[in-house]
Amino acid sequence: MKKEQLSRRNFIGQTGKAGVAIGLSATVLPSLVSCNSAHAMAKNIAPIPYTQQPLPYGYNALEPSIDAMTMEIHYSKHAATYAKNLAEATAAESVNPASTSLESLLGNISKYSPKMRNNAGGHYNHELFWKIMGPKQNAKPAQALMSAITRDFGSYEAFTTQFSDAGKNRFGSGWAWLVITDDKKLKIGSTPNQDNPLMNVSDLKGFPVLGLDVWEHAYYLKYQNKRPDYITNWWNVVNWKFVSDRFDTAMK
């Protein structure tokens, strides 16, 4: 009788563990897979340094879409402050930039302070944003990215409308994103403040291909409260070569 009771107890214990494992696989594991997939894609791309890099063009290079004064203040004040505060946070929280990539830090950002989250995100987002833009840019994405856009959104026009709406409808400050999901599809969404899709705290997860800053400091001097006008004109300075190359490399 004791052996039977012990056997039944072991069976219940083992099936209980199996139930927990199944529960984890149905809840926790998909989020880990999604995060890991995005970070696996990020490993194909040159990591973004922890320090602010030189702006790849002059402050006036994006006029008339983005005015020179906005670019100067945005880069030399706002973005520079994110880089400065990130350096303070990494020192205070014992993060070694030599052994921890910024992308992997973002993937575990829930372990760190709000200061780290806000400034690591702000720095990463802006370093990517400068490269996403440029003067005299290609009008459309390259073939592979255009094919993926048509596949997932129906047309380039439908894509730009949906992306623009994500930026227009983001309440308060934040970003609009085009990301590659873990199943290699394209998805549009937005994040608040300086969050981004690489963060494990973000509702939108994926590898960021295209990002748009819709904080007021990105456009207010020229457009005041007319965020839709800023977004419409921003399409004129998207560096589709950079974005298309980023897509191609991430998809390898």
C-alpha cells in the first residue's frame, strides 16, 4: 500500500512539473523566443556604441523637411544628454560597455533603473535615427524590402499610411517603428517615451528597421503642434539605402 501511495505521489508530482513546463512554454517561452530572435538579428548588425557618434551630415542637410536649428538642438542638447546620462548609469550600475553590447543591455532593461531605461533607449534610438535620415535620399526601398512591404501591408502606399498613423496616434512622446518579427514578417507599432522594440519591457517586440521620433523636440520649432505635417515631410529624408541594407543584413 505504501508503494502504491508513493507511486501515485510521484506521478502527481511529475505531472505537476510537466504542467508547469507546459504553462511556461505557452507563456514565458514565446516572449523569450521573440526577444532572442530580435537580438539574434541584431548580432548581424554593427552594434551601436555607448558614446555619441558624429552626426553624418550638417545640421542644415535635411532642410526644408527638418530645419537646421531643430537638428542642432536635437543632436547637441537632447541626444547628447542621453549619452551623458547613459554613461553615468552604466558606471553606477556596474555595466561594462566593453563586455555588454547596448543591444543586449536593452534586452534585459527590466533589471536596471529607470535612468538606465530612459537613457539607454534614448541614446540607441537617436543613434539609429540619424542614420535613418539623410539628404537627397532614394525615393523608395530596395527590392527585397519593397517586396516584404508589399507582402505584409499590401502596397507601399498602405505601409506609409499605417506607419504615419502610428506616429500621429502615439499619445504624448514616443516613437513609431517598423520591425522584423521573430517569424521574419514586418510589423508597425509604436513605443512610449524612449522605449524601443529591443527592450524586454516593450509591448512591441522585434528588430527595428525604421524608426521615427515623434517627441515634440524633434519638430516643434518648425511645425509647432502640427505633428502630421512633420511626419509627411519626414518621408522626404528617409535614407532608404541604409534602411534597406539594414533589413537585408538582419534577414540573413
